[in-house]
Amino acid sequence: MEMTFSLAQFEGPLDLLLTLVSKNKMNIYDIRIMELIDQYLEIVRQGRSNGMDAASEFVEMSARLIYMKSVFLLPRTEEQERLKEELTGLLVEYSACKEIAQKLGQRYGRVFYATRPPAKLEEDTLYRVHHSPEILRQALLAAKGKAVPQKTVSQQNFEPLVSAPVVSVSSRIVHLLRGLVKTTGRQLQSFFSTGCTRSETVATFLAVLELVRAGRVRIDEDQQLSLTREHRRGEVVAEE
């Protein structure tokens, strides 16, 4: 049966091959390779001779089919089976994709999409936030790339730091021992008067820790600070 087709009717070479399989009532899993190749090449040749520039994909498939035809003219080989399985696989996959595309087209073909132009909103360029003049001045300087002038630091700013007396821990240890020798015990808080500087307070605290660590002083549950017996006798003798 003579078949006349126009290449423009097909979406690609696989579409044309699948149509030939259907028209010849071939089993897609057992196609007659030689007959299918001859019909395909004839349709492509007619399309070119009629002045139509065949798409490159049709020409590329023609080259592949010509190679297949040359292989099938030889005695039966494994290459023939491989080429046949490859072509059959391509046609099966394309047939499944085409069937799914048709079903999707039928399902969504009647869906109507309607859109409207975007609404034009009136632009409001008025800045409604209020700022103090100082903040606006700083923002203006920052926009100009000028830093806000820094205040000049005078010597008076560093005077409390550099002129503060240095109190050693050893001097506070002597002060604590003398206070405990004269009395049986004293409250720990009594060594931290409100008039003490920060340096004196820190040095006194470290002195207490050192004396407790050395076992020369003990602190009871009532925060009573007293000398131990051994060191108390030694401190009394030293005081005398």
C-alpha cells in the first residue's frame, strides 16, 4: 500500500515511525525492520524532492536507519538484535509519552484561564516619620561621608585610673592578722568597710582566701573570722 505523507504533519522522526507501524498494523514489539526502514526513507526522500527542507532530526534518523538496513543485509548477528531492540525501545517510550500527552490534553484542554491587568495603586511618597534635629544632622553627615566629631579626651578623664593607689595582697594579709591577734574573732564583713576603695576590697578578699588556704584562718558558719590555735600562739609571740 502506497503511503504519501508530508513531514510537516509529524512532530519528529519517532512520530513518523510510529505512524508507519500503526498504518501497517505491525506489532510494536515485533516490527518488520526492512519494510519500516524503506517506507520511512521514501517519505523523507519525497519530502526533500518536493522542495521541503527536511528537519535535521529526520535526516539524522535516516542515517541511523540506513546503517541498520546495511547491518540487516548481512547474515544474522548480535548487532542486528541490539539495533532492533534499541529502535523498539524508542518507539515504545515515545508511544507511552504520546498517550499520556493526549490524556492530559483532554483533561485540561477545556480549562479556561482568565487574568486581569494588575491594579494601579496610587503612589504615596510622603515620609511620615518624625525625627529629632540631631538625628537628622547625624544622618546628613553620614550621607556626606563625614564622621560625627568626637569629643576631645582630656587628662582628667584618665586621672582616676592612673592615680588610684595600688594595694598589695601581702599588706592586707598583715592587716588581717593584726586585727585577729588583738581580738578572739571578728566578723568577716568588718574588714570590708564602705570607705574602702576597689583595690583595697579586692586585695582584702584575696588575702582572706590565701589565709584560709594556708590554714592560718578559719571561718565558721556565722561568718566569724578567727585564727587557728597553732597560728594564734605564733602570731601572739610575734606581736609581743
